[in-house]
Amino acid sequence: MDQTSNRTLKKEVLELYRGNWITAIKINIIPIVCSIFSGFIIASLIGIILYFFSQIDSSALGTMGNYSQNSGTPYSGRTTAQQFFFQAIVVFFTVGIQYRILDWLRHRNQRLSWGTAFQTFSRKYFTSTLAIFIFQFIFRFLWSFLLIIPGWIKYYSYSQAYFLYKEATDRKISDRFEFVNFITFSRRLMDGNKARLLGLQISLIGWYILSIITFGIGFIWYVPYRNGLYAAFYKNLVEQRGQQVLPEIFG
């Protein structure tokens, strides 16, 4: 099967944004602001830590290391609940943005607004987004008991579930399926493509580091670029494999 390279996907997104970066930034403004804040905090903490370590001697470092090894962080149900709610908020905003970018990739003359990020909070998408997120969270949590690697593999397997629900909704056939079916559909679509998505994410590490060392300013460009690439990845995936592996939706 002929697959479009990740380099080609990057060119597609950059071509879409050429002359439209203001629009791309506008529809990603909420995660951009959050990322800038986080990036500033991370960069500041790194600077403080580097300064701190430059002021202490090696014997103090040894003492700190012994303390670190002897102290543990017990599992906390409260921590898991916090992680659940934080991830849910991130997913709701991110999915809404990626839905709109996917439409933009397919229909270049669409009008876009900053309110794009809120569309998953509408009646049309709220229940589906929440249900798919809960199923994914539970499945990945259970798989993580087998070791970290199986949990990460399932992260990639389930990564296209939200897009596939949108596809079924746009085709007015979403009521034929249970929410959990879209996780199964994603797993089938991603069969043989998990490493490709991983490679795409690895290729963005340099952008991420640059965004951090600029105290978060780089996220103004990184966040729209990343979300555009994820939407382009899905678009290419269904163009290449949709009818073949998911005739229920694309047949």
C-alpha cells in the first residue's frame, strides 16, 4: 500500500497555513495560551534548577540522591481523578480544533473562528467526545497494568476514534454504532500505522524544545502546526485505507 510520507503531510499543512497563519493561530488560541503559560513555567523551573545545582557541592547532591531513592510516591486515587479531568479538558478543546482543521483541509474556502475549540461542548459532539474519552481512558488504564509499553501502543491504536465519529456524523450514520465501536474502528484503521504516527510525533520534538526555550512563545506556531498535522494524518489515512478496512463507514 502506498502511503503518503510524513514530510508530504507537513508540506500540505504548511501550504494550508501559508498566508493564513493568523487564522490558524486564532482557532488554536486557547491551547496556545495554555501552552505558553506551561512553557514559561517549565523554562523558568529549568533555569531555577540549573542555577540551584550550580550553587551546591557534590556531597549535597549525594545526600539528595539518597533521600530521593528512599522516599516513594504511593499510588493515589485522587491523582488519577485529577489526571482524568485534566486530560478530558485538553481532549475536548483539541478534538474540536482538529475537527475544524480537517474540514479546512478538505474545503479550503471555509470561514473559521476562534470559537472552533468549543464545538465539542455542543449537543452534537459533547456526549460522543465524553463517552469515547472515558472508554479510551479505561482501556489504556487497564492495558497499562501489563506494563507501560502496551498502554502506549493502545494510545496509538485508539487515536483516530474521534475523527471517525465525526466522519460517521457527517455521513449521518453515527446512530448505527455504539460509541465503543469507534475505538474498534480506530484500531483497525491504525493497524500498521502506529509507528508512522509515532515517527510524526518524534519529528516535532525539535519544535517543542524550541517552544520551551523561548519561554513558550514558540507555541504560537507549534500548536497550530501539530494539530494540523494530526488532522492531515487522519485525512491521508482514510483516503488510503478507509474503504478497505472500514466499509461500515466509507463503503
